[in-house]
Amino acid sequence: MKSSTSAHKYSKSMLVDWNPIMRFIFLGPFTGAFLGLTQVAVAVVIWVLHDRPDFYFRGAQGVVLSFFIFTVGGGMAGCVYGGILLLFERFSRRRIRPLITLGLTLGLAAMSAALIVIVEFRQEKIGWILAPQISAFVFGLLASLLSSVHYEIEDDVDDSA
């Protein structure tokens, strides 16, 4: 079995099997929607831990409305994110690893949302509310670009030799 240490080898048929539109949907809007859900979920946990003060959410209806707005808004912003990653894949001949990208982005979103929301609760003032999403998108983009793998296209990949 031949192995390449510098690049993964794919046949043309293997690259055609994975639909680029599905990669775009998974990496873009899906990740963006989960970012919105993550930020609101972290904010709800901190809100409940602070005995539900009346400045961040206005009751359960405010929580539900925030979940809806941030999920839809995150999905729309994720279209740009997915497009950037798709263009990167097309022009650099590198393959983004979707699960690593999603995991790192959501982890960074949870951490940045927790830090920002805790500061907002201490100050009792809502600052720039999109900071967790922007920081997670930037760091997720950087992490996905750094964790991508180079690939070569061959007519036939022969593992028996």
C-alpha cells in the first residue's frame, strides 16, 4: 500500500461523490445557526444563574424570541462563512475537515459567549451583542484553514500496489 506523507490522494470519482453544495450547507448556514443557538443557550444559563434579572431577557418569551432571531440570523451569516470556505477549497486544492471546523467553531463560540455575557451581567449593560459570533467565525475560519489537508487528483488510486 502506497502512502503519501505530503498529500492525500483522491480519485476523480471520489471528489464527485461529495456534493459541494452539501459541504457549503454544512459548513456555512448549519454552523451559523448552531453559533446563534450556542450564544443564546450560554446567555440563558448565565441569566438563570443570576436569578433571571429583568435586563437581559424579558421572561420566557424573550428567550424564545432570542433563540429564533439568533438561529435565523446565524444561518444567514453562515452563508458568507460557507462561501468563503468553499472558495478556499476550490482555489487552494486543500480540503476543509468539516467536523473539526464545526467543533472548533462551536467551542470558541461557547467560550467567547460565556466571557462576554458574564461581563455584560456584571456591568448590567448589553454591549456589542454580535461579538461572540464574529469572534467564533474568525477563529473558526482560521482553525479550519490551518487544519485543512492538501489533496491530489489522480485518475486511479491503486491501494494494491
